[in-house]
Amino acid sequence: MKSLRQLGFIKLPFRKDAPDEEDGRVLALFRNRAELKKAYGELQDEIYRLKDRVKQQEGATQRVQEMLGSLEARLGVPESAYPALVFYQLRRMWQTGREIIEQFVGDLSRQQDERERRQHVAEHNRRMFTRRDALSADLNESRARAEQCTNDLAEMQAQRARLTRFWHYFKRRGLDHRITAGIAASAQASELLAVAQAAVEALEQEPVPEFSGLSLEARRAINLAAIALAEVLCVRLIKTPLVELAKEATARREVTDEYGTPQECASLMAEIENAYVLLQSRVNIAQEIKVRSERIKQAARYRNTPDTTPTADSIALSEGDVLVSEAVGGNRARLPNVLAEDTWDLYRVLLR
């Protein structure tokens, strides 16, 4: 009995599918192990990326704290506080000019987008009207043909039903051939009618094509108007060096002490305050933009056909330009080529 119990622990492979099941489990185990290793590697990479981002953010935070500490120390001393105020007011003036142009471009874009969308829908409706007329004509013709074939077939069948005498044999045979042909013609007419009806239904279910966006001509016109507005803003400040000073301040990260004594800084801040009023004034701005846009449009040249921004050289103001006559003078600032010098961060505003 004891030997029999020992033999009971012996497992004999009587089932033929046992090895296959074992191999399947082993393969699934290795597959799961490989997937876990892959997921673990991806998580490790993600951890490294997050750590790098944390280090970068810590570095940026440290730099900002250093800048704030430097600014706090500068503002604590009157001799360095005034240049700091001028520096940040110049940067704000530059940003104000850019915001004015951005709002102008946004308003023009929305107006033109609405106009072109309506035009897009109107053109689609006109095309649909023309196609609908053509399909309706085909449908009416197919319906009339089907009705005529049905009526002719019914008339021949009625005539055939009246020929019941034996001497009508030849007439009945002739009508039978005509009825067979009429049935075929009626079936063909019904098929053409179904096709015409399906075409009309498909046309009615056809959606309005998606609007592809502002046209190239519209984007070019808006960009030219934006360039004209940038010139108008510069002309309003042409008697002061504020545009150049604001550009230099925007290009720097830290405050500079190049604005003179506190009295000179106070005078410069008063000019900046007046500049805000001039920049935001709406007096005659539409007419000024129109005049300058016409000049730029005549002179503008584009490198490639899909370009929306003209070349900077093509719109440069010439020495004899009547629009820069106010800028002539030894103690007056030069009117910049707003596109070449990226005045008011113009390239960030223009449409692509």
C-alpha cells in the first residue's frame, strides 16, 4: 500500500495537450515580463524628464529671484531707481504699441473672416442652385418618361385584353411583342427615375464645404494695413527718440543706467506719458492708415507667391517720400523701416 501511495505521486503525461498548455504559460510569462520591463523603462525615462524639468524650473525661479533682488536693491536708491522706472515704462510703451497693432489685426481678421464666410456660403448656394436646377430638370424628364412608358404599357395591356376572339391571334401576338418591349422600356425608365431621385436626395444631403480660412489677398491686405499702422504710430513719436529707446529696452533683460540724472529721467517719463496718449489716440487714424496702405501696396513685392508679408526692402521709405517730410531735421528721430527693424514686434503680429 505504501508503494502504491508513492506511485500515486507520479504524474504520467496521458493528456496530449499538457505540454502545449505549459509552453503557452511560459510564453505568456516571458511576454508579461518583457512588457513590465518596457513599462518600467518608460516610467524611468519619464522620471528623468520630470527631474530635468524640475531642475530647469528651479534654475528659472532662481534667476527670477535674483532679478527681483537686484531690482529691489536698485529701487532702494534714488539714483538707480529713476533709470529703472524709465526702463520698464519704455518696455511697457513698446508693448502698448504691439497690443494696438494686435487688436487692429484681430478686428480686421474677424471682419474679413465673417465677410469671406458669408461669401463662401453664398457661392456654395449659387452652385447648389445651378446643380439643383439641372438635377430637377433631369428628374422631371425621367418622371415624365416613366409615366409615359407606364401609360403606354397599360394601354397595350388593355388592348390585348380586348382581343379575345380566335381571329385576333395575329394581333395578340404582335401586341405581346410590343408589351414585352414596353415592359423593358418601363423598367428602364423606372431605373432612370430612381437614379435621378437618388441624385436629388444626395444633393440635398450634401454638406456645406468647410471654409478654408482667409484668402491670400485678404491676409496680404491685413498685413499691409498693420504695417501702415506701425508707421503711423512711429510718425506720432517722430519728434522723440522714444521708439528707439523702447526697442533697446525691450531687447535687454536687465535695467540700464543710460537714461541720465533723476531730473532727466523724470523728463523722459513725462514724454513717455505723452507718448501713451499719442499712441492710443484715434484721431484721423483711419485716413492715415489708408494713405500709407496705398503707398505700401504699390511698392510691396513678395519673394514667393504664397507669401503674405512683403520684403522689407520693397516697402522702405525713400528720401523724397512726402510721408517722411516731417521727419527731416537734425534733431528729429528717423522714421524706421518698421518691417526691417521689427518695430513693435511686427512679425509676431502679421498673419502667415
